[in-house]
Amino acid sequence: MTGAPGQLLAHTVTADDITWVRGDIRDRAVACGLSGLKLGDFLVAVNEILTNAVLHAGGVARLRMYSDRASLVCEISDQGPGIPRERIMDLQLPDSLTIGGRGLWLARAFSDEMTVDTGANGTTVRLRANLGTPAPANPEHRHG
């Protein structure tokens, strides 16, 4: 399935589903050619956004995963109240003493691209992993 375009997954996800959905995402990502550190990074990014959507935006998220030959995209949507603009625009890692608040930062840092569409009727986050591009060896150079 390496590089095959089209939809790979579509799930409605609750807290009870996150573990098995992560496995499904991993299997499809591997089939598309994602591996090693790049695969691990992408799974962390997707897990952060999926978990945040379920925990903070009404208990249900919609996940869609697709490939466009050059990249793999996970799109996570919810019907929550939206994310404050300052949270989206903040590119700084939260202070080490802060509890929580790292999900958006991690997702941005561990994906090749992250886009956020948010408003009073919900949020959609798209995470992209470029296929065939190795992850940076130095974590300091990770950014989306």
C-alpha cells in the first residue's frame, strides 16, 4: 500500500476506543511506508490531538486518515467549543512545572505540518507526515 492515495480510515472515537484506534492508525501508517522515528513521532502527534478532542470537546471525535502519495494525513474533528487563538498561536513549550498543556505543542513538533480550523462549533486538526522523508536525528530540530 506504500504511497497509495485515498482514504485509509474513518472512525468515530470515544475514550474507550483510543487504544485500538491507535493500533489501527499505526498499521495503516506502516502500510503506507512510515517507519522508525518518523512513525513514532506521527503516532505521538495523532494521539495527543485525538485524546484532547475526546477529553476536552464532548467525549467524541471523528478521525479520518488518508494518503495523497507524498504524505499521510490524520484529520481529527470534534464539536467542542473551539480552541482559543492564543493557544494555537503559542509556539513555546509550556513550562516544565505546568501540568498539561503540551498536546498542541507536541503535535506541532512531531508532525511535518499541523493545521487547525476552530470555532464555536468545533475544531478540526490536520496532521501531516511526509512519506519518504526521515525524521530529524536531533529532537531540537523537530517542528511543523
